[in-house]
Amino acid sequence: MFRFHILGLLRKREPFHGYALMKEYNRRTGRNYGAGYFYRQLGELMTEGMVRQAPNPLGADPRRTPYQITEAGLDAFGEWFEDIPRDPLEANVDQVARAMFFSDVDPDIGARVLAMWQRDLLEKTKVLERELQYAHSKRKDLADMRPMLIRRDLFRVAADLEFLEDIGETLNGRRKQCEEVEASPAVAAKPQTKRKPKARTRAVGGT
């Protein structure tokens, strides 16, 4: 899954070297991974054609090679981002992973993914509530921990739903900003320049 984090950081097509990727990842997540881990992942992604080396800017440190995402990498990231996992443990981990990129992807894609995730969690809540009711009806003594374990799962699902609501508010705020920019007088009044049609010339005596 970590490979998709790297692809997500590179998806804006701005070249990054391994150390810069490490700094940006650690800034977004609060975690601390060494640069060597990023370079190993970049090497694997290059072998698979998802990342390529980019030209080093003039005056840059020649020891640091910048990398860019390829079309194959963009496709792989898009498939991962929209493929919501159904396994509860995997879903919990991937929520945090995808949260890094909700502000970067197209707002419509982010909203669609968010809606699918919320729908799955609400359905999971219904299932757990039925299981809890059944567990209570079958419980005979305090040694039966099933009701408490199910309640724990319900608390986790409720926390995940609250987490997704926070992301939804962020997406709505971003969408509103985009709409305000598009509707601003400066954008609306921007003159549209038309290209003059090229004059067609006919060759005389040509073949």
C-alpha cells in the first residue's frame, strides 16, 4: 500500500527526489520514515514503469535524482483510490492512507469515494446492531464476551463515520472555493482571445 502513497505524492507531476518525498509524507502523516525506504520503493516503481527519472534542474544537487509519475502510475493510483476495501482491518488502515489525498484528487471523485465508504460503514453498523441483539439473547454468564466485543466494533465504526464526516466538510469547503474562483469577476471578465485562422496557401506547379 505504501507504493500508492508515493504515487499520490507524485500525481501532480511535480518532480520529487526521495528525500523531498520523505519530508512531504512525514509532514502529512506525522510519521517518520527514512529516505532509504522511499528510494527502495521508487526503484520498484521504476522497474514496473509507474515512475521515471526526471531531468535534474540546473544547479540542483546531482546526487539527488528527481522522479515523475507516468501514465501507468496515474492509472494505478486512481484504481487504488476508488477501490474501497471491504475487510474491516484493511479499511481502517486505508482510511488514513486515502485521507492524505482527498484534498488533492478531483472533488467529484473524492465525493463519490466518500459516499461509498459511508454507505458501507452504515451497512456495517446495521449488521453489528443485529449481532449485538442476538449475542445478548444468547448470553448466559459474564464469561461470554461477545456483546462487549461487538460494542467495541460499533464504537470503532462510529469513529470512522465521524472521521469521514470531517473529510466531507473539507471537500465541501474546497468545492465552494473552486466555485467562488470560477464565479469571480476577474475570471468571468477575462477576455477570450481567438486565434486567427491561418491563411491557406496553394502550391503552384507543385506535386
